[in-house]
Amino acid sequence: MKITFLGHASLSIKVSGINIIVDPFITGNPNASNINIESLKADYILITHAHQDHILDVESIAKNTGAKIISNYEIVTHYGSLGIEGHPMNHGGQWEFDFGTVKYVNAIHTSSFPDGSYGGQPGGFVIEGEHKNIYIAGDTALTFDMKLIPMQTKLDLAILPVGDNFTMGINDAIMASEFVECDKVLGYHFDTFGYIEIDHDAAKRKFYERGKDLMLLDIGESIEL
């Protein structure tokens, strides 16, 4: 499983030869000017919620690649009206795709499209594929619901927001890693704009002091599990 950070909360995941894009916000992110969305490969696009900083490039990528949307019912219905195929899910639901199993789990946040219309309830994803299991938290506060995840799935990586203000910050992300029982964390949703800028060294040090590994990748950088 190869995971590439595309900036903000955007990810590219390659698993079992399948290409997945998560929450593409690239053309609107000046920090991601090195990423060309026309060159991105996508068989699926996972969307955690409907805010613009998570869906800006969904339509362009989907129409360029033929990717299928995986998200909540309201988001999939929205893109269906634009002629984009999707697979709707809701909290607690699980489905076996050709790249692995996806479960849609709780997140505490808001969700509306840029025009203010309802974007369904926000969520995260637990993905099991290639004998590796990851948790993509989406935009969320710290929640006790995270404790349910390790009761069913032993995680190899937790992908958590760390920018604070709109989501969890560093201290809560450390607690979240304890709740999901995963010491290997990929941080995202940081540095894109002033409200969520973080001190990288201080953040990594706090995780290290708790016996955990926080990775803050450069945009375009990848890790393999």
C-alpha cells in the first residue's frame, strides 16, 4: 500500500493496483502547485465531507479519470446529478470493494457544500487492503467513538488531522492515536492557511515523548506500508 500526501487533507493511495484519491483539494491550495491534477490516476475518490477544502477537484478528477465516488448518501447523490457514478455509504456501514474493505465511521464536524446545501453527516474511513489496515479520520474532533475501531481492526496507520482550530490539534491527536491503538500516525490538515499552521518539530517531539511516530510529509512525498 502506497500513500502519497497531496496537501491539506488530500491523499493518493495505491492498493492492489487500484488508485484512490481522498478529499482532493489541490488546485485551490497554493502549497500544492507541484501537483498536476490532470496527471493523477483515480479509480475511486473517497470523500469524508462536503466542505470545499475537501471536494474542490472532485468533479474534474472524476470526469478526467472515470473514478467512482465513495462517500455518504447525500454527497454521492450530489455527484450523481452531475453524471458521476458513486457508491453511497453511511455510518457503521461496510462494503467489500475490489481493493479491500471500507467502513464508514463517525466524525464530529460539519458538512455542507460551498453553496450552503446539505452535505450529509461527516465521516471517516477504515480501509483494509493488502493485509494493511488504515484509518482516515477526516475532519474531526477527538471522540470516544474512535475506541470502537481497534475492537474490530488492528491498524497499521492512523491518518489524523493535526492543525487544530477546525479539527483536533496535536494533543488531541495523540489521544486519538491511543484510542485507536496505533502509534504510527500520518498527520494531515495542517499549514494550508493561517488558522492551522503548526510547529512541525514541536509536534513530532510531543508524539515521540509519548512513544509515537508522527509523520508530516512534504506535498508529493510518499510512504509505503
